[in-house]
Amino acid sequence: QVQLVESGGGLVQAGGSLRLSCVASGRTFSTYAVGWFRQAPGKEREFVAAISWGDSIGYADSVKGRFTISRDNAKNTVYLQMNSLKPEDTAVYYCAADRRGGGSKYAGPYEYWGQGTQVTVSS
């Protein structure tokens, strides 16, 4: 069993930056893929970024060039550095882990999910 806890969300002005953290406990997850997803009010959850166990990385087109995903296996932590934030990035951000390690952009393969952290970008 893996427990995931996100942190780092908050209120920021457009153009600002935030760094989200996803800390795993219960099992070392260096062989897991970790994805970030977000859900805005009234919208479906959408893929943001993912990193596979082998450090292959993928991003949604809407965040390419602005967001960076990385992992520190020694700390059992995955980060999402978000720069040049826009009001449309406002959402609850969730991290998720997939023990098969693939790093899918789809939510289905991810077995473990955090509780989410709110990101609000003001214009």
C-alpha cells in the first residue's frame, strides 16, 4: 500500500510560480510511475504530467514549457514545478502512483491517489 500526500498549493498571481510536492509513504516507490492530474470546478480531471520509473517524462500540451516534473527517490518525493502560471491553471492538483511504472497520461492505470492540493491563480 502507498499513501500519497500533496503539498505546495496556494494562491498566486498570474505569471507566478509554485512547486508542488508529492510524498509517498508505506513503500519505496522508485519503481512506480507518478502522474499529476488536475480538476477544475465543473470540469473533468485532466492529465498534467507524468514520470515513469525510468524517468521518461510526458506533459500535457497546455503545460509544456511551463511545468517541470521531477523525482527524488531518496526522499520518496515527486515534484511539479509550475512557472508562468495562468488563471486557467486553477484547479485541485492530484498526484497518483502506478506500480507498473509506465507513466500513462490516463488516470486508469494509477492505483494510488493523494487527497489533492488547491492551486488558485488570480488574474
